[in-house]
Amino acid sequence: MSLNRPLSPHLSIHKKVLTAVFSIFHRFTGICLSLGAILLSVWIILIALGPDYYSKFQSLSSLIFFKIFLFLWTLTIFYHLYNGIRYLFWSYGKMMELSTVYKSGYVVIILSIISTMLVWISI
Amino acid sequence: MKNYASKWIMQRLTAVILIPLTFWFVYQCVLLSSYEYDQIKSFFFSKINASLFFVLIIAMLYHAKLGNETIVEDYVTSVNLKKITKLSISVLTYSSMILTTISLFYIVSS
């Protein structure tokens, strides 16, 4: 008997359902943003330690790599924010019709992109 | 299994608190990242900014703790690994909260 046989729930053969993808992505962005929250704490600690320590952060934040990182952070936080609002409605049993679930899913993606663009254009 | 209902409520309560604060802070954060040291200090000298940031970071860290614990509960099957990960999450969260609070008070009062 082969031990390599696929295990239930046979994820690999199922069609990827939009709601499941959104849910996994919500958790994935959540983990990333947790690390972001810790970096935010480190940032505040560096400010408290004084300009000498803060200059270490500045040598990093002036890099183009950091700007890309910050851009992805804004996109991530907006996705998690809008999708989170969608889940808050679900917690109250609202907007749970299948067609609304799909429509609001696309709205989340569109709003995340628009919000990210607005923040970076206005700066 | 203890008080999962209160954790569920806290997860959503912190989420609601974070909605307006996130809109405010994402914009500020991108601006602040290119500021000089003195400009950042003057940002935090404003009592409103310092208070809003304090609520944001505490709510964010707590929301993250609850979320990560839920993920660990769902995917980690080994009892020992579950204990270790949840302990690490708690240590990271509470040490970040304490250090951030001390730092913020130090910045505001200096």
C-alpha cells in the first residue's frame, strides 16, 4: 500500500473557490501585518533611543527596496482592512448571499488597489 | 478550552477600533518614513497624534495576537509545538506592547 496516496480533503483536485482563496489570503496578510506591527514597535523604540539610533533606520528607509516594501505593506493592510470589514458584516449574518459574497470580494480587491494608489499619489 | 467567545468578541472589537485608525495611520506612516528625526519628534509632540498612535499600536498588537493564535489552533496539531508557538506569540506581543508604551511616553515627555 502506497503511503504517497493523496489525503482527504484532496485539496489538489478541487477547483480553487474564490471564498477559500480570500480566507487564506486574509490569514496570510494577517501574519505579514503582525510582523509589520512588530517592526512598527522597533521603529518607535529607535525614535526613543535618539537620532544616532534612528539614523540606522534612515539608512535603510532611503533605499528603493524599502519603498517597495512600504508599497506592498499599504496594499496588504488595505486588503486586510476591506476584507476584514466584509467579515464583520458576515459576523452579523449580513451580506451572505452567494452573489453578494462574490461581488463584495471583487469590491475588496478594487478598493484595496484604489486606496493604495491614492495614498502614494497624494504623497 | 476557555473563553473562546470573549476572544471572538475581542478580535472584532479591536478590528472596529482599527478601521478608522488604519486609514489615518497608513497615510501618516508613508509620510513619516521619509521625515527627518526632528520632524518625527514634532509629530509625536502632538498629544492627539501620540494618543492615536498609542491606541493603534496596542489594538494592532492585540488583534495580531488573537489572529495568530487562531491560525495556530487551526493548523498546528502537535500539542507541544502548539504550546511553544502560543507562548512565543504572547512573549512577542507583550514585550512589544511594554517597550512601545515606554518608548512613546519617553518621546512625548522628552
